[in-house]
Amino acid sequence: MAEDYVELIADLIDVTGEARAVDLAARLGVTNATVNNTLNRLTREGLVTRQRYRSIFLTEAGRRIAEVARDRHRLIRDFLLRIGVDRETAEIDAECIEHHTSEKTLAALRRFLGR
């Protein structure tokens, strides 16, 4: 769950210039309370910083986790596209698969894709 949150926060910051709790709740389909509870945990873990009624920011550790998650997502999505899965399905499936794939499998996918 932490990876999903930091990845989404990074995406929102990159696309819109900021990440807000209300945007996270809307994108994840959860309540504001759920988002706030998770953000409190991510703050305690040193992955995000925030101020009341202000944007959410990633720490260096949070940004690193987001980048790793993005890279895994792209790798799996690109593999699925290469074997003929349509883009929409590949995006959805990559989101699920990325959190359950071993480093050995990721290395094999990198070799297969020539990365």
C-alpha cells in the first residue's frame, strides 16, 4: 500500500505540481479518513512530509520507493504489451503484478526486453 501511495503522490506532483489528500482519495476510491490515516503512517515512516491543509511532499526515501515502483510497473507493462496484451489491460494488470513479482523475474523481463 505504501508503494501505491508514494507512486501516486509522485505522479500527481509530476503532472499537476502538487499532491493533495483529496486527490489521493478520489484516485484511490477511498475516504479522506483512510488517506489521512495512511499519510500519518507514511509520515512516521519518513516517506512523506505535509502540513495541515497543504500539499503532500515526498522525502528522498519516498521518492526512491516511487521510482522503483514506477520502473517495475513500466517493465511489466512493456512486457505485457510486447506479448500482445492491449494497453488498457496491460496498465491494469501491471499495477497488480508489480507488487508480487520477484527480483529474479524482473531481471528475466529486463533481459527479455533488452534493458
